[in-house]
Amino acid sequence: MTRRISWTLLAVLVLAQICYPLTTGATRAGLTVATVVLGWLLSVGHALLSRGPRVAAALVAVATGGGFAIEAIGVATGVPFGSYDYSGELGPKLAGVPLIIPLAWTWMAWPAWLAAVRLTGGTGATALGSGATGGSAAGLRVRRIALATVGLAAWDLFLDPQMVAEGYWVWRDATPALLGLPGIPVSNYLGWLLFAVLMMSALRPLAGPGVERTDQRDDPMIALYLWTYFSSIVAHAVFLDLPASALWGAAGMSVTAVPLTVALLRARRGDDPGREAHQPYRPGVDATR
């Protein structure tokens, strides 16, 4: 059930994103809002169905609640992203923040976390905590948090140029900026890194051990992450006339996306012993499987 629902929501999300370059004006803004809501439902719904209410609640608290808090602070003070304002095109606001903005944090935080788990041995007998010593377990957690942090924060190398180009928000002081990405200060990307590392560091303690392994039920989330990566490169380079962000985003997200792609290809060839076709039944967690 988890996989069917997640794959269905992912298919609808992909269709909405394909339609994005074909629309303009208010229609495009409305489609942006709908896409973010779909992404939030997909990620939170998957967390709930695959791992239960504790994990879903932790994801919402850390990413949605935390995302709103950091955005409200950012709009009010300019810290940590820089000084910026949202337009009125993304729907109702609270404390100057459109309500869909923290949903976007949540949408990509969950697949970024699962991608990092997949890359740091979170499958089968190699899952974190399955025989790992204290030192090796700590090292795995650091690598996992680092990969998840970069995996999420680098998404903004696509997102911010696209949204600024649409006029959904504007920066008051956009210097210094990355080469080819005027209108967005470097402080914005550093702010994303800061909040992403805090978010990913908090997720495991709040969510519990259920987020330390992946299995086949997580395939839709892995597909979402890779779809976001490859489709964003094509969209920015071909359809949105944003070649610089296509290059920056491709480079940034490649830290997680490229090794993830290689790992999946190896698993399909049978070269990945950590990938299990079947995971043991876990009472309370697998009830909706």
C-alpha cells in the first residue's frame, strides 16, 4: 500500500512539474503552490505509512515547523539568509512567510535524508546500529548528516534562481553572488547549509531508529530525489533559460545524486550485497506495508 500510494502521488507531482514550463503568470504561480503541496503530502504521507506517526511527526516538526521558524526569522532580521521579501503570488502569509514555503523544506528534506541513509549503509545487515561499534556508528552518522545536508541545501541552487526569476521573492542586497546567478547573495546558500545541518541533526533523535535504514518501500522517495536532480538540469538548461543555475545545481546535488545513481545501478546488477529484496516484518511499523 505504501508503495502504491507514494508512486501515485509521485506520478501526479511529476505531471505537475512537466506542466510548469508550459504555463505563465497566475497559472504558473498556482501550479507552483499545488506542486509544493503535493510534494509535502508525498513526503509526509510516505513517512507516516512506511514508518509510523512518530517519524511523520518528527519530520513535520523539524522540517515544516523548523522551516517556518527559520524563514520568519530570516524575513524579520535578514539572518541567516540575507535580507529578502516575498511577493504575494505564493498564497497567504504568516509573519511575512507564504505558508507553502516550509512545506517545500519538508518536501525535499525527507528524500534527501533517505538518499543519505541509502548511501551510508542503511540497508540490510549493514544498517547503522547493526553491529557497528561506537566509533564507526558515530562516523556513519556524521557522513549521513553531511550527505543529507548537502543533498537538501544544494537543491536551492536550482530553486532560488528559478523562483527569483519568477518574482516570487526578491533580495534587497544580492552581493556577493555566485558567478552567473545575479540577484541572489551567497549568504542565502550558506543559510541553507546551516539550517539543513541543524534539521538533519535533529531528525534522527526525534524520529527514532526507524529512519536509520531503507528498503524497497522507499523507492518512490529515491526516485523523487533523482527525478528532481535530472529534471531540474534539463528544465533550467532547456526550458527556463537558466543555464548557470543548471550548471551550479548539477554540480551541487551531484554530491548525493551521482553516487546514489551508481549505487542503484549496482543494485540492479546484483553487485550491492546490502540491498535486500525483503526486510523482516516490524510490528507497528510495517502494519501498512
